[in-house]
Amino acid sequence: MLEIIEKTLLTALGAASLTQKKAEELASELKQRFNLSEEEGKELVGKLQSKVSEQQVKLEQQANQEVIKACERIGLVTQQDFDALAQRVAKLETDAGQQ
């Protein structure tokens, strides 16, 4: 029973985060609605918060990857590439000045 409730709530929450206040409100509502003990409610909310945190990390990673892909598609260089080119140009200028 708890597993079904947990999966349903995770689906409903998606990637949204639970604040402590919202988590407490949710635990209270679950206790009343499903006759859960306080410990069961807190355990369920803890699991939900953990899952949501995991999903947020995954979402951030996916977003970063998509930004990198988009930058590559439009031809933007990374800061690291830019710095390497700047050093190379500085070296070439120095070498050209010595000749």
C-alpha cells in the first residue's frame, strides 16, 4: 500500500522540490488520509525528498548537457578553448616580435 502511494506521489511531484514546510504538510495529510502512523508518514516523506533530490541532480545534468550541445551546434567555444587560443596567439605575437 505504501509503495503505491509513494509511486503515485513521486509521479505527481515530478522534478518539483519539497520544502520542509511542504513536506510536513504532506506528511500530516498522508497520516490523516491513509491512516499512517507518524513514523510511516515521516519515512514516506523522507523517501520522497530523497527521490526528488536525485531527480533534481539528474535534471541539472541533462540541462547542462543540452546547453553544451546547443553551444556546439551554433559554434560557440568553451572558456577553456578560448583561453588556449589566447595563449597561443600571445605566444605567436611574442615569437613574431623576436624575429
